[in-house]
Amino acid sequence: MIEVCGLSKRYGEVLVVDDLTFAVRPGEVTGFLGPNGAGKSTTMRMILGLDAASSGTATVAGRPYAVQPAPLKVVGALLDPGAVLPSRTAYHHLSALAAGNGIPRRRVEEVLAEVGLEKVSRRRAGTFSLGMRQRLGIAAALLGDPPILVFDEPLNGLDPEGIVWIRSLMRRMAAQGRAVLMSSHLMSEMELTADHLIVIGRGKLIADMTMKDFIEAHSEREVFVRTPQAEALRSMITAAVQVRTEGGDALVVTGLEAAEIGALASLGGVELHELAPRQVSLEKAFMDLTRDAVEYQSEKETSR
């Protein structure tokens, strides 16, 4: 379990992380979201003892990372896929990590097979593509078979097959009872992978809830309606309800349930061909919630 309590980080006059408190629990994939500059990477670095907190605490398995006797057996992390000597082979990179942490050599072969690099394990890391370096970084994170995993943008550089593989891996690690913290800007994948969300903006916590609750709490429900009498149905819906056209015979209604729209159509003799509640995406809910926490915006974005 990761526990963050009152965590803050200041660089001179700039407060990058502001009094964060949250927990990453075993058995769940926790998505860590926020706009660029929100403080996600800095928070992860403080959890892993790479940056000192200005105030507050961050513990993994009940104690600070820096005092863990065998850290790779407690927390596996991927923050920078380039953090490997380019002249070393994948095998020797992992072997050195294993030797320094009291991990059996056989575990190197196991994690190379886990991430699909066994056939290129004798190649120098400097010849690897970004996607291959990501896989090597994940192999290093898994090396000590730790109960806690921390991944900062693990999907960068992966092809579609690799993205599906990462999704499956994260879900499997959580199903085994591990606590998994993962940041990503790919909202569609986060929606498919995470059970719980931590959302920050300008260093502050702005949401800490399940994926389902987050989408429901931070977006309006929509109902898709297809009818050959779209204008007639539109005229029956009250002005307080938002209606937009989507094609010649389709409407998207916000503010009414599907059953209410169906009842209105029945009363007015309007023929319906399709009536379906529409799940609002994580991306839309996230954009709506963090609109005021975005550090850099174009004029077009600001005027929307």
C-alpha cells in the first residue's frame, strides 16, 4: 500500500505539490491523472525517495522508500525508460539489479520472458526502440516480484499490441493483490485499465474516487435518440434540457432519462428508431473537471 499524507513540494517560490493526501490500495489499479505540470511526476519521485518532500510524508508498505532494506522487493517502478546504460545488454542490466538486491539470477530470465524481450536479451539497450526500452523498464520493475508497482506513462512508445499487453499486465498484477499506481495521458486506456482514480491539478487533489463514480459525478448523462421526426421531438422537450443534432435524424439529449424521452415521444406520437443512454467518456469528464487547472491553453481552448 502507498500512503501519501499532507505531501508538499516547493521549488523556491513555486509550490509544485500542495498538501496531497491519498492512498493506493492492494488489489486495484489506481490511475494518477492531471494536466501537464500538475505535479504527478514530482509526487511519484517523492514516493520513491528521489525527491525530498518540503512537508508531509509518503510511505510504501508502511515505511519511507529510502529505509526499505530491499527496495526492489517492495516497490517496482518505471519513471524513466532511458535510465539504463546504453552499452549494457538487457540481460546484464537486469542481472546487475538482481545482484544488488539479493534477487536470484533465474528471476532475470523470468521477467525477460514476461515482457517479451527474451529473444533480444543479449542486445545492447542503446539499440532498443522506445517501446523496447519501456518493456525493459517494466521488466526491472517486476524483477523483485514486489507487492507495489509505480508506472509513470508506461504506454509511451508502445504499439497497439504493446498497449493491450500493458493493460492486461496491470489488471493481472492487481488481481494478484498488488497495489498498482499508473499515470497516463491516454484516457481511453486509463478508462479500460484503472479501478480507482486520483486526479490532481496545480498540485492539489481534486478527485479521489472509483472510475465509475468519477465519470458519473463529473459529467452529465446523455441519451442518443434516432427518429424520423427529430424536429417534432425537439419541440416537445423543455428549454431547460440540452438537445443537439447528430446527423439528420438523430438527437443527443442531456438532462432527461431515456424512459422520460420515450414517454414524451409516445404521448406525442413520435416514432423512435433508437433510444439509448450514452456513457460519457473518462476523457470528457476529466477535461470538464480540470479545465481550470490546465497550465497552458491556446486561445481557442480558452474560448470554448
